[in-house]
Amino acid sequence: MTAQVLVLQHVPWEKPGRIVTAFDEIGLGYQILNIVDEKKPDLPAFDELAGVVIMGGPMGATDYDRHPGLKAEAKLARAAIAVNKPVLGVCLGHQIIATALGAKLHRGERPEIGFGPIKRVDKHDYFSMWDKQIDVLHWHNDVVGLPEGAQLLARSEATKVQAFRAGSALGLQFHLEVGSALLEEWLDEPSMVKDLKAAGGSKSQLREQFARCNPLIHPLADQVFTGFAARCNSYARAIDKRAEESRPKDPVIS
């Protein structure tokens, strides 16, 4: 299989974590790139992408002057959704997809950092096993509105749009991708610790919350990310099939 998923990462510690674990489990190829500061990024051929994942980061989704690559990411998200290519956005990525589809970005009333509840608004096959409410990991200041025509999936007290579905795109404001190893990388990053302390949290408190919440979060993360990986895999097979059919056939010699 030649088609791959493109994973766009913005800072070293905001890794895809459990997302690429789901790709590895089915043998789906992927490429991780950071194009956030590139005006004209060198991206893989669009027709060969089986899906797009846009990760989190500390920058604003529409901060195109300081991070010109964000504009290319928004354009890529729109193009992928237009042809029903699977797209997944996490935190900043969720905001990039939403603003690319016309939603407004603004500062939240307060930072939402640490574990806290989200409420399911609407059921979808990504979330078929999800109870009405679950505690997840939050780490954001900015929030977005719901793109026109999108399906709202989850909200929290502080953030009206915690998850949405828009065509082939899924946006998650929260962090299902973070396992124990990735959490420790976050807690080794000074800027993340600074945010955590500013929000009234501590490393030990966050570790305790993770230990308490992870037994419920992990199965949900597996369901969401294996579901997304399956969609990407189906798209990849369709790409490879079209490529095979378009190859010139060897002449039959009788």
C-alpha cells in the first residue's frame, strides 16, 4: 500500500501518541511533518494522502503572520473534506479545521487545563460506547464555534464545542491521544508546566488524575482512533486500486 496518512505536528511534545498506535496496528503508513513556520511547505502529493491528522500546539489557529504554515494546513483541511478524505484535528488541530470551515476563534473565559468532564451532545459511531459524561484531559485557552452544517458531539461547562463532525472531519478539543509516556513528556516541558501551574494544577495532581481517569479514557481513545484508522485504510485501498487500474497493461503476446 503506497497511500499514507499525513500527520501535522506543531511542537516536539504534542505528538500523535495513541493515534499512530492505531495506524501501526493495521499496518497503515504515515508521515509526520512540521510545516507550521513554512510559507510554501513541501507536502506529499494530495492524491496520495489516505487521511490528514492535525495535532495540537501553543499557537493560535489563525496566527498566520507568525506561523504561515497554519494557512497551508487550513487549506489542506478544506481540500481533504471536500473530497471526503478522513481528517482528524486535536486541540489546535480541532480549531484549525473549524476556522477553515468558517467558524470563529476566540479566547475562552478561562484556561481549561487538567482533567474535567465533557458531556456527549449527540451520538456517533466514533463514540458509540461513550457514556453521557466522561472526564478527559484538557489543555487549551482558545475555543471555536461550530462550523455551519457540522454535528456537535460534545461540550463542557467552559467550552461549547468540545467535539464535532463535519463531513469527513472529526474535531476533538481534548486529548485522547495522551498515554502515560506522552504525559510524562508534557510534564518535562517547561512551557506546559508553566501553563499547568498558572491554572492552579501541579504535576503530582495531574498524575493522580490520569491514573484515576485513564481506565475509562483508554478504551474510548482506542475506539475513536481505530475507527479513524479504518476510514483512512479504506481510503488508502481506494487510492491504490485507482493507481493499479490506471497503470498501462502489458500487451498480450500470442
